[in-house]
Amino acid sequence: MESRIIQLDLADWGQARSRPEWTAAVEDGKVLFFPRLAFEVLPAEQPLLREDMLAPKSRNVSLGADGVLKGAAGSADEQRQLAAMIGRFRRRARQLVDGLLPEYRGALRIAPTSFRPRQVETRAQSVRADDQRLHVDAFPSRPNYGERILRVFANVNPASVPRVWRVGDSFEAVARQFLPRAKPYRAWQAKVLNALHVTKSLRSEYDHLMLQLHDLMKFDEQYQKSGAQVRVPFPAGSVWVCYSDQATHAVMSGQHMMEQTLYLPPGREVNPQASPLAILTRLVGRPLAGVGAGVAR
């Protein structure tokens, strides 16, 4: 399997510079790995790196663009400190992406920024929700019609514990393997799901196929054990960036991570033909991303 990890020697968030080969790599679904680009947790913030800063029944702590903190426990003062720390990471992540991928400036839409203090290994989840299984990201309730999911991760573990991923084969290789097993898209089913508010808008054939790939990968035990993949320990004090809708990945272990998601409209990539939308369109031979696109059966 071709290496899917591109290691870059950057130690300053403000010194990131665009290079065509790095842009091409991330748009090919590879992971840009910065082993020396640490997000600094201030001494006063170190006590916040504990699992009980997460509110019961919450999966992550998140800070919205409006400055509202959700999912946090702790005292009011601790929550203020936590919001400041997460907000600082948001600014760093935006600074990094603006330097690495200046072609995206003005097009990116920012999602809430998250702090993930829970230990990955202790999470009890269904097979479909289990991120310890190789998958590509797709949203069951929010069709995105080919919008890209760009993510910046930072391991801030205070005990120097790595965050361990498995990274699989290219998106096209995975799509070719699983697409023949995908259930056909049915426009009437998409309309029913939308009418029942299961989805927030009409699911396109693209969104249907992405969910099919996500589920088929996760439920295939042989693929999970024997599919092309590498184990990647991201050490504490490191950062990595990828399109999580394209990079085949699984999160195996680790605790205390910062994450920033940025959405890019379809077609705004430097090379749109490398996107999952373009790849799936070529493989099925018809347009996929329009509202209600696909063949009704």
C-alpha cells in the first residue's frame, strides 16, 4: 500500500506555507502529519485535562462560533478557562489551514471546535458508531451533496500517551471494493426520510453511497482485520490534518485531543477531480450530488 502519511517538519503555527505537493496529498486523502507542531496548553489549563470535564452523556466538549460552550462539566471558572483554551486552538487551526491551503480562503465554513477528553478504548458504541473500525466520515442526518470535511487534530495528552489511528487504503481503492455491494439509491426513500425529519434535507445519491461505504466498511470483519492499513501513533505534542470524508481511518486509542472541522464547498478544491464526489461519479457513471439526484426505482 502506498504511504498515506506525509510527515512535515513544521514547528510554528504561523510559518506554514503552501506547497503544491502537500495540497495534492491532502486532496488525495492522505494525512499531513506534523510531529513537532504542538498546541501549547498553558500551565493554568493543565488541570482541565481530565475526563470529568466532560458532562454526563456528552461525547465531546464543543465551542460554537458564537462562543457558547457545550458538553462541559466543572466549575464556572473552569468552563471559562476551557472555552478560552478551545478558542485559542481554533485560531491556531485556522492559521495553519490558511497557510497550508491559501486557495481555500474565503470558502471555508467553520464548525464548532471540540475538546475530546474521553479515553477512546473505554467508549461503548454500536458497530455503526464505532470509530475504532476503519471508515470514512459521512453524516446520516445531514446530507452535504459533496461538501468536504477538513479536520485539524492535536494530541494534548499530559501523560505523553499517543493517539493511535489505523489508516487504510485510498478512497478510490476502498470505493471499488465496496461499491458493488452498496444498496441502490431510491429517491422515494430519501423523500420519506426527509418528510419524517430523519434527515435535515433530501438525501442525494452521493450521500447515500457515502453512508453505504461507511457502513459496509465497518461491518466487514475480514476487511477490518486484513484490509490494507497501517498503524499510526500520533504522539502527544503533534498535529495532523486530513479530509476525514476521504482518508480511510480508525481511532484505536488515546485520550485528550483537540479537533477543528472546516467545511469546503464541492468544487472548491484545487483538484476537484480527486474528491470523493468526482471518484464516485466516475465509478457509477452519472451525476450524484444534486438534490434528489439519482435514479428513482
